[in-house]
Amino acid sequence: MKAMLDVRRALRPWLQEMDSDSTILLGVSGGADSMALAYGVFHECDEALRPNLIPVVIDHGLQPGSKEVAELVKVRLQEIGFDTVELHSIVVAIRDGMEASARRARFELFSRLIEKYHPKYFLLGHTRDDQAETVLLGLSRGSGTRSLSGMAIRNGAFLRPLLDLTREETRLACVEAEIEIWDDPHNHDPSYARVRARRHVLPIMEAELGPGISAALARSAKILREDADALDSWAEEIYSRVDPADIPVEVIAELPKAVRIRVLRRAIYSLGAPSGSITAEHLAPIEAFITDWRGQGATSLPGGVKVARISGRLSLLRLLPSSEEATE
């Protein structure tokens, strides 16, 4: 049971913090990662606290038979010993690709359950391989430091205790514990960029550059996250001292660009730009207001946000995109 012991060892420091009133939610898809997580947390947790462990199973409704799969996962969790299993069917509105849309719908449900239960943690079964794929996809998009830092072990209530374990280790843990798992067909569909990275790109990198690529990408993510946290903290301190709708250019002109860009993003989002919508291309003309001022006109951004330089200050305002929105 070495692999399962490794899973339990990864969980142990977090579970030691639980008390008799603590609740833990955990996302379970039925795959090896989440089933190893579920089995590990159930058996690592003190028996008196087990009733406070609540798995969350979601039927995304994105493929035939998904409802039956979700119900089977619930049965398997009950066989492990969980008293309560939250099973939900959700509607995924496809806006920006299947993966991103499903993730958005999933986390909206997770947030509602956090409001309902107020858990100490909401456990997720992401592994080191997931982290490596996230970093690699970020590199392919030309993402910044925060995106390349991958997934945090702890982010609010969400906790990913298995980030130092591999996907293969969770599969072995399920074999050792004789846990039946579900292999999602989407994990083999090459139309998804993550699947192509997993099945083609990373193996080629391992073959051509040597073993340990996934571990190296995960280590890089950890280093970049520490850097990003430091830069974000610096930027937040500056941001707290300005009016985001009226920023004196002199206040941010002498800042390192990495910090200045963070202040600008924070201000733009506070005015109503959709989260994640502001790219480096959007910020380039705003940066030029500061470093290459030649009397340029205002620039428009997603969400109806408009930025101009007026009398040595960056003026930000939100324009309602239509008369219909103005009356809502």
C-alpha cells in the first residue's frame, strides 16, 4: 500500500488541523486522482470526524451516460463509507471552449456549496502532472508570471494536497485499495489542448530532453508563484493608496513595469472589465500613456472600460455598452 500511504501522508498535515466542528468538502469525478483523494482522506481522518467529510459529485451533462456515471461514483463513495454525498447535475453554458466553460460552471457550484457548509477545506485532486500541463499550456499562450505559476496548493477554501504526487501514483493507490475508477473519455480526446499536451507534447519533451520534465515544470511553477505573490503584494500596497479611476502618473511611473502593470490591471478590473479579459496587448497603449506620452487619445477595453491620460493623470471610467444595459 505504498502509493496509498503516500496519498495519506500528503493529506496528514492538513487533516491534523481539523476539530470536531470542521467540515471538509471534496470534489470527486470518479477518476483515479479524486478517488485516491477520497479514499485517503476517509481513512486518514479520525473516525469521529468522518461524518463531516462530504464528497461532491457533478454530472456536467456533456456526454451520453454522464448521469449514470455520476450515480455510480456516488455508490462507490458510499461503499468507502461516506455518509453524505452531494450529487448535482449542472448546465454548462459553452462560452469560451468546453473545458473553460465546464470549469466555470463547476466552480460556481463549488462556491454555492462553500456558502452552504462553510468548510475548513474544499479538497481537489489535482496532481503534479496537472500542474505541469497547466504551466506548459500557459507557456503556449505566452502567459504572464501568475498564469505560469500554475495552481496554488491553497487558494481560499480550495486545497490541492496531492500536487507533489504524480497521476501514476494515484492510479497505483487505487489499485492497492481495490478502488474502481472511471476513465473519462474526454481525457483521450485530442481536440482538447490539455490532452495533446499530456499524450504528445510532454512525452516528446521527456524523450528528447530527458526524464523529469513534469517535475521540473512543477518546480518552476512553485518558484514563479513565490515571485508572483511578492509582486502582487507590492502592487496591492500601491493600489491601496490611489483612486483606481484617477491615478497620478507620477505615482506609478517610477515603479518597475511588472508592478505597474499589476496596479493597472487591478484598477481596470475594479471598473468592471471581465475577470481575465485584459491581455498584454490591451495594456500596451496604457503603458505608453506613462512611458511614451505624445498626446495619444483614449483607449477602449473589454467591459466598456475607457482609459485616457488627462492633466498628468490616468482617468478610467466605464461606459455602458448599450441602452439596454443602462436600464437593467
